[in-house]
Amino acid sequence: MDRVAIFAALRWECVPVVRSLRQVRRLRVGDFQVWLAPLPQGEVWVVKTGIGIDQAAAAAQALTQSGQFSLFLSTGCAGALAPDLQPGDLVIADAIVGEAPSGAVQTDAEHSRRLRGIAAAAALRSCAGSILCSRTMLATSSTKRAAATQHGSLAVEMEGGALASAAAASQIPFAAVRAVLDTAETELRHAGKFMNPQTGGVKPVALAAYLAKHPGAIGDLLELQKMMRAAQGSLQQFFTAWFSSMYDGSLPASDADLKQSSRQN
């Protein structure tokens, strides 16, 4: 039986995966929320890790204690480092690169090839290359350009390195597909002022106070919402195509199914 584990940092990144599944039920594995659903020849576990390398490492460790898995997949959003990438484009990793000069962790070639095929079948813009895993958010165009020059990666995120290392340690095939959120030139200088770093959610009181002092930031926030919709939409198309092929044409889960499975969150 195939057991696939799909990891995403935030709930809005998990939503496109869960909506593409059927008979979803919710559980907790250690400190982590998990959605579990059957597949025709196995099952899939969708894990909300929280933001960052340490959270992702703890989530991977918790899951490996739950049995054997046939694939670890890292997903969610990423920041573009390549200048031609736009919100909603997919980056399918052939390697995860860390900030330390310890080399890259290669993704599984066969699984990555299949992910590229799914993206093509879903008519999504996608590219393949390395993804940088950073301990800190690259919030300015200058830091993104510097990272692109140093590492040669197409995009940056904050969890994949830990997941790739955990998979390698347990001899589990690893792959990654990320949807671009912000472009290489996007400035995210406002976000850290009112976002919860653990959940990625907005802190309403902090947001109100910040906007009172910086009313011009509202335009940037609206643009960020637009980028989030583009990234989430591409992930929805991708996972719907993937799981529909497994279900042999059956319908994905409805929004009501998702709310039912998440009601206790």
C-alpha cells in the first residue's frame, strides 16, 4: 500500500490539497494537524507543519514514527528568485539547496518527472530547478537577487530542506512542487509587522495599528491577497489533476467536506 505524506506550512496551503481528496478525516499526529484520506491503492496524509525549518523537521519526525511512507512531498508557496516567474507559476524541484555550503539534496527523479507531467496535463506554467530553503524570509528584491546569485535557485521557501533531509535519513523518496507567491521584485517589507510567524495569519490588532500609521500599505496588502489567490489556484488545479487521475475521474471533495474535516481546528 502506498502512503504519501504531503507537507505544507499553512492552512491556506493545505486547503488545495484537501479539497482534491475524498473521505477526508482529521486527526493529530503529535503537535501537528493532519488530514487523512484513502487512495485507490493507499492513503495520503496532509500535514500542516507551521512555518520554518525547525517546525518542518519536527513534523517529519512525528510522521516517520507513524509508519512507513512511499513519498514525502513538500508543497505550498514560494518566493520567486528567477526574474521571469510570476504568481501562480509552479516550480518543481530537482534539488533543495540549503544556505550552508553543505550541498543540495536531490529530489527523486521519477516522482519529479511525474509531477512535471501532472502540471503539463493541468495546463499550468511550470519549470524545474533547485529551490532554496532559507531560515529567514527574503522580503526585499535585493535579498532575493543576492540569493539567486549565490545559490542559482529558482525560488525560495522555508521548510523543504528539513523535509528533504528527513526523507533521506529514512530512505523515503522526496519531491517538491511550490507555487510562486511573490515575484523576484516584490517587496514584502510590511508583512512582518502584523503577521503571526507561526501560523502565517494576520494579527488584527497589529494590522489595524500598522495601517493607522502606514495607510499606504493597504495597496501592498491587496496585491499580496491577489498573489495568494493565484498561488492557491494553481495548487488547486495541480492537486485536482493529480488525485483525479488516481480516483479515475471521480469528483474531488467539496468545500463542505473540507469544513467538516477541519471543524475542530
